Amino acid sequence: MGFWKKLFGQKQKKQKLGNIKTNKSLEKNLKLFKEKFLKDCDDVIYREFTIGKEDTYKAAVVWVDGMVDKQLINNYIIESLMIDSRLAPPEPKTFKNSIVNLIKNKTLAVSEISEVDTIEDALVNILSGETAFLLDDYEKIIIIPSRGWEGRGISEPQTEAVIRGPRDGFTETMRFNTSLIRRRIRDHRMKIKNYRVGTRSQTDIAVMYMEDIVNKEVLKELDKRLNNVDIDAILDSGQLEELIEDKWISIFPQIQNTERPDTAASAIFHGRIVLVVDNTPFALIIPTTFNALIQSAEDYYERWDIATVIRILRYFCVFLALFAPALYVGVTSFHPQMIPTDLALAVAATRLAVPFPAIVEALIMEVTIEILREAGIRLPGAIGSTIGIVGGLVIGQAAVEAGIVGPLMVITVAITAIASFAIPSYNLSIAFRLLRFGILFAAAAFGLYGIMLAALLILIHLCSLKSFGMPYLSPFISFIGDSSDLKDTVVRVPHIAMNKRDVNSPKDEKIRLDDHQEEDFNREDNIEEKK
């Protein structure tokens, strides 16, 4: 226990401002902001003025410069409060009682307003880009929506490019991202529930799901995990992913991430839950499966036969990305009798000048490829792609000519690297790249038996994994009794045959396509019969 306490530290309670109530006095409220909570915050703007024909009441608005729409504040908040209240003031006898209702219902020309009665809530809203309106002799603070910071426009997703399909991708603004999904799901049963995570960052998170087809147990578990997150800041969805996943020690991603609105919408249609995190273009999808991480959005936009061939090719690439270098090491070092004689002689001839064993040869090339890959990512676009391609060719050729590695090893490692790029999920691809080194050592120690042992251990681990209660290898290990889930795995059947949702959706909400559509399979035969 002492080791784990030293590793993870003692659990501390959240530090909150406390429930400091707002004061009726405008001066006292502003003093709390200026001298205590927002002291030395030079980007916070305070605008004090009076309301009423005879300057009856003092008021003030507070906002953060750079995070608000100044035109909205000038034209629809300050101007309305300062000028409109003078042009049409209430009767002096009823002014005190009706001023708040007058402001909320007739003066402020904004879409929505809310009220808070604690300093903490007011601060969170101000620092989120809203404008706080304070009125003397009124115990609450009125919050006016005024967010208007500069943001990146819609652009094509960088990590999930497709030939056929939508070109829009998520941005760093949460509410804009939810609108991209809402555009695709015009159903009142799609719900959006907002959370705030991070005691200091107060990061906005939107949980999106279809009310009638979502798994209620998964939704309940997600709510529990989000409420249990106790961290000072969430800057990206990757941090949240690690905090709420089932087994943080596993190398495999248990939560899918995407920057494509169509992928997120498709997940919601299948009963899954999408988490849109502010300040990041990557949304999270839960629960997820190994099969879902191998799929691409384009699989559903191409014809079923083309999509099936591509999926089979991807699964073959998974095999190559994991086992190709290990098979080379295992066969050449332990089982050369498995190679045809002519090929064995050719391989031996290429390795005559190589002074290292096959495992060292493989490690040299694998580490070199990983360095080139990382350098290509960090360098600017055009230079990075040049480093990746030209660097690999030049270094590989130079290594062969110097006798450090054999040409067959260069080919094997190159094929392995290309195969890993064919995996749609970047996180899953990284997991395979890391596992490849472990399988390499197993092959160097025990040959093909080591490879089989490593593969068995990986399979056992995958079978033990769950994503919010769903088996990670679904539907491969959960199709008994309902084989319809296998229609969208390695093989993608025609859309007209996929009349049921996947294993994640409730049993009473499985049907997604009416049964009478099945007669469309033989449209030509039906036409002939009618004739």
C-alpha cells in the first residue's frame, strides 16, 4: 500500500470557493471581484453606469476582453440598459419593484438570460465568456450570453481522410461541434447533457445520445465516472479518455475518438454515446469495440462489395503490422527448414555480409522507422512528408550497402510500416507498433512458438477487456443467438440486409430497417412477375 500511495499520492478534497452568496450591494459585489477573486486580472472589464430617467439605480456589467462579442455588448446590453430605460422608464412608484422584470423582459435584447446567486457561479460564467450584469439592491447576478472569441473554421479532418464522404470536421468550440451533429440528427429524442469537469479549467463537456435506443446502464455508469473525475484541468479529450476508461493499464484504446461529425452521428444512431469536449476537435465515442476501431466512415458510403474487400485488407494489415518482422526473425533464426530451398539460399546470401543476428537487424530498422515517423509528424507538413519518404529510402539503401542490415529485412520493415498506416484508428495503430517489439523478442527467444505464445496472451487480454461493460471483442465473442451483429464486421453486407442495430443497442430497439424492405433484394424478379 505504501508504494501505491507514493505512486499515486494521497487523495485530496476539491478546493472550492465555497457558497459565497452574492450581496445586494453593487459596491460589495464589485469589491469581491476586483480585490479578491479577479485581482490582477487586467483582461477583465468593468463598466459601471446608471439606469432610469433620473439615474435611480446603479448597475455594472463585467466581462473578459477577447472572449466576448463586443458588438453584442455595446448594442444590445449597454445601449439597451442605458438608453431604453430612460426613454420608457416605469412609474416612479413602482420602479423599485418592476425594474428587474423590465430589464429581463423588455430591455435586454438577447436570446436568453439566467440568474446566479453565488460568487462561484458568477465567476465561472464570466471566465467562460459570458457577461455578468450586476444591479444595486438586487441579490442576484444576471448572466447574459455573449461568447464571441475567435475560433478555427471548418476544415477537412486531418486524421480521418476519406475519398467519398463529408469533408467537414470538428473544431475547438464545443457548441459548434454539437451543432454539426445536430444537423445530421433532426430527432427530438437526441439529448444533450452538459457537464463541467476540472476544478480550475471548468471544461465544458456535452454528452450526446439517443434517448430511446441508448443503453441506460452505460449512460448511468458514464454519469457516475464523470462526476467522480477530480482533477484541476482538462485540456483535451485524451485526458478525459484516460480518466474514465475501464483499464488504464491496457495498451489498447477502450474509447474511440473521432474528428468527423458523421462518424459521431452514426455512433449515436447505433445507441452509443458521444462526448464532445470543449477546446478540442476530437469527440469520444463510448462504448467501443476492436471491430469499430478497424472500421472507417467511408465503409458505409462505398458499395458493400468494395467495403468488404477493403475491410479484409485492413485485417490483413493488422496481422502484418503485428507479426511480419517477428515471423522473419523466427523463421530465419529457428525454422529455416520451413522456407523453400531456393528462397532459403537467397536469404542466406543476402545476410552473409550482415554481422548482426536477425533480432538486432530488425530492431535497428524498427527503431529507425519509428524515429523517422516521429520526426515527420513534428516537422512542418511538406518537410515532414519528405523526411518520412526520402529519409526511409536513403537510410535503408545506405544500411544495406554498409552491410548493417539485409535487403529482405528492409522490405519487411517497410511493408510493416505501410500496413500500420492502413489502420484507421491512430491509437490502435500505436498499440500495434508497441506490441510488435514484444512479439519480436518472443520470436528471438522461442521462434514460432514464442510468436504463438505472444499472440495467445494478446488474445486473452483482448477477451478480458470491456468498454463500459461491453466486451471489447464484440460481436465476435457475443454473437451466439443473434448472428446479425456479424453483418458489419470483417464483411459488410448491403445496407438493405443490415436491418438491425449492433450489439450495444437494447433488444427492444434493435430494428433499424423495416422488414418489408427485404423484397427489394430481387427487384428485377418482382418487375418480371408484375409483367
